[in-house]
Amino acid sequence: MNTLAADTSRALRSWIPSDVSRTQKVTAVALTLIAAQLALRTWVVSDSWFFEDDFHFLSDIAAGEDDLAWYFRPHNVHFMPLSFVLVKMVTWAGPFAWWVAAVQTVVLQAAASLSCWWMLRKLFGDRPAMLIPLAFYLFSIFSIPTLTWYAAMINQLPLHTCIFLGVAAHVAYLRTRRYRWALVATALTAVGLLFYVKAIALPMVFGLLAVLYFASGRPVRRFVAVVRRYFWGWLTYAALGAAYLAMYWVRMPRSDAGETDHAALAQSMLVDVLGTGLTGLSWTWALLGQGPRSISVPSTLLVSLSWLIVVGIWGYLYATRTRALRGLVIAVPYLLLTYAILAVGRSGTFGDVGREVRYLSDATAVLCLVLALAIMPLRGAVESSEPRDQPLVNASLSRGAVLVIVSGYVAASVWSSITYARPWHDTNPTKDFALTAIDEITKADRPALLDAPVPEAVMWSVNAPYNLPSRMFAPLGDVFTTPDQGNDLETFTAQGMLEPAEIASGTTALPGPDVGCGYSLKGDDAPVVIPLASATYDFPFWMAIGYLAGQDGYAAVSAGDNAYRVHLERGLHTLYLRTDGSYDRLTIDAGGANVCVDRVAVGPVEVKP
């Protein structure tokens, strides 16, 4: 191992001109790593597409609902006005312009990556060791799911940038005691809060940095010292935090979450997912439903191996450096806050969400900082990590060995990223259905669609009414209609093709008395009452009336509390009506016109394969 590492190191050094400074070398490697990361992540997002919540945002904007209040409304439990601005920018390029969303994602990732590099330079200087936490952040699997799902990206990636720049500004304040840097850190925190609620944890990170690295002595003495020394900074941070929390408490909806299995959530998120993610060994995924989202399902072997590696690395750092573990005092509360947010919210509603890697995306930025604090001295700090005068172990890692370890992490993480992204490219029911449906709508001559939910695999029914064509495809404009009643309406197959609508067996009309006609509407006996085999449930259903008309005309149709004046077309057709409530018969008055009704069905829309 040592021979291989030494040979690799010598080979790399032979390619570098002798007159290049260390700073230039570090900068060149850093920019190369960032370029490689952006190339990988460009591939990840290039063939993804809009999903679930994305249609909420695009539909609202297409419907003209994006007034000022819309930007400041809560979405689920998120307050994200600046995220909505990013969505608005995507709509400027036309309906479903994924290429704009993809470019936006790559640009925001570039901003976060360059911010990470800039923070590391400002805090630790242009030293080769800086490349280790940079590589950890750049290739971490934790942030890959936020790239493939646009609704997650517009929260998370801007927050990464705010974390890096906010920490850099706060450390500048700790070094200089110049209040303007506290104002910069506060402003960056405020911007982060306009994207994602977890920016509220930044003041906690700021405070721990001050107590752990810019003071000395026992905990109480440290705390008192930093409060006195940076009083106006803490006051500013506290004012922002208090104002935000008050706003959040007043405006955010209360969720009726169920019971959380705390042990299962902790096991999945803080043991399985965290451990394999830290080492890049998140190699096994399971699709949620038919995809494209996946959860991490690592084997016991991979989890055990990952934690052996993590404990081994941190044990080595502790044995060779003073204060190497101090940064964990920042990491642990941040991870516990992430756990708590899931435990009181989504876990009780959606079950074991701890296996969704995206919930640890922003933690990657904090863990990058913690790793850097463990392996490098923080410039300007009162206390920070330093090599031990007498290491607890005699073994030392050469630069070549470190290069091999980091390269192994990068390779493992790249493979994890590829395996996660594949379903978004190849097994994406939402993308396949929507693109086919859009093509069908565009080719048709303003088709009239039955406004029934798309298949569950395409959009989860909890998203109603955004799972209706009228909402899901609203960005297409007026190239289609979704009437409440009409003749020969069409609907989508499971693949997104347009076909004549069919009503699944719910309840049907009793056989009519007129042979060869069913129920004749011709004559003076109007209206004609058509009894159903059974009463309908008190639920929104569609009614299909098959009829044969001798000429165009109009008819009055009523069923329970539902009443329509409908247009009947000459020939054999099917009339569709949206109904609600319970009823056991319908009446039709065609004014004595020559019309036969041979079939009536009430129920949900049948989705053809």
C-alpha cells in the first residue's frame, strides 16, 4: 500500500513544473475537482425531469396565481419565497423547460462548490490538506437526490452557498471583531431562510465556532468570554432568529403527524444512511413505488464497514492531532436537529423517511467544515487542531496514502451517484408519461380531456388536484380543454397516449324497456327516468351515457343534486358528466327528440394499459 502510494505521488509530482508555487498547485487541483464534480452533476440532471411538487409550482404560475402573496405562502411546512423566484425564471422559457431547470441547477451547484473552496481558503489557507474536505463536499452522495428533484434543489443548493459564505463572514467577524462582518453573516443567514428553514441552524454553528475555537478555559468561562467579546453580533443573530421563528409559528400550517418510531428513524438515518454516505458506500438503492425516487438500503456489511472506516479515520486524527474531535460538537447538534425535524414532521406522516438521503444534503456543508477543522489549524483562532507533540500512535500517513484514501472515497461516491441517478434517467414514469402526453396533446386539435387523475405511478394522489390534467399540464395553455361535461371525451392511457375515455364498473343503469334502443327519449313522456342498479357513493364520479341521436340537439340531465344542459350530437356518441353526491337514478329530457340511451355507467375513470 505504501509503495503504491509513494509511486503514485512521485508520478504526479513529475508532471508539475518546478516553478509552480504551492498555492498555484492547490488552486489548480481545487478547480479541477470542481470541474469534475460539475461534469458529473451535469450528467445527473441532464436527463432528469420535473416531479411531484414541481407541477404544483408550474401549474400555479401558469394559472396566474403567482401574486406577491403566493411567493410568501407556505408550501407544506416550507417558507421559500426565493425558491419560488427560481421557479418563475424557469417558466420564462416556455412550458416545461427542463433545460432551464438543469442549467439553473448546475449554476447553483457551481456557486455552492466555489463558495466551499473560498470558505476553506479563507479559514485555513491554500494548503494541500484543504483539498480533502473540498473533495468530501464535492462528491458527497448526500446532495445528489436534491439535484434530480427540482423542488428539493431550489431549497438545498442555495442554502449550501449561504452556509459556506456565512461561516466565512462569521469567522472574519471573530477574527477582527468588526461588526460589518456580523451584518454580512446575518444577511447571508436571512437569504438562506428565504430558501429553506434549516438556515435557522446557522447561528448555532456560529456560536459553537466561537466557543470552541475563539476562546479558552472551561465551558462557562468560554461562553461568558465570547458573549462579552461579540455581544452585538449575537444580538443581531438572535434578533433575526427570533423574528423568523415568530413568523414561522404564525404562518406555517400545523401538521397532524402520526406517531414516529424514533428508534427506526435513528437507525436508518443516523446509522445506515449517514455511515455509508460518509464513506461513499451508498451502493444499494430501492425504488419508492415505481420510481424514480430511491431510498438507501445498505447491507449490514456495508454499514459495518463504513463505520469501521469512519471510526478508524477519526481515531487516527485523535491520536495524531490535538482538538481533532472538537468539531464534532458542531456536527452532532446539527445532525440531531435534522433528526428532530423529521421526527416531528415527515416521519410521523410518511413513515421511515430516514432512508431518503436528501434530508442530509445541507449537513454535507457542515460536515465539510467539521472535517476541515479536524485536520487543519483554523487561522486566527485561539485554539484549533494541531499535530500532537507526542502522537498516541507511531503510524503516519504519507501524502500518497492520503491520496489513495481520498481517491477511493471519490470513486465510491461517484458510483453511488451514478446508481442513484439511473432511475431518474431510465425508470421515470412521470417523465415518460408526461412527455408522451404533451406530445399527444400538441399533435391533437385542441382535444377535450376528461379531467381524471393521472396514474398513481405518475403522480401520487396526495397531490390532488395537481394530479388532474387541467393542473398538471396547465403550462401548455389553451391547447386542450377539460370540460365538466362533453361528448366523446378522451383520457390518457398508463403510457400517456390519448384514447376514448372508459368508465370503470361502479354502477350501471338497469336494462331499458325498448328493444334495440334501451331508453327512448322520443315522444311526449318526458323527462325519462333511468334507474341505476344501485345508488352511488357520496363521492365525485364520472357518468358516461351512451346514446344514438337522429339529429343535433340539447337535453337536460339531472342526477341527485347534479343538473346539466348538454349538447347531443347526431350519431352514436358517449356523453360524459362530472357528478357528485349520492343518487340512484337520472332523468333526461331531450324535448321529444329521436334519441336512444343504451348504456349508463357511473364510477371512476378506467386507465388503460
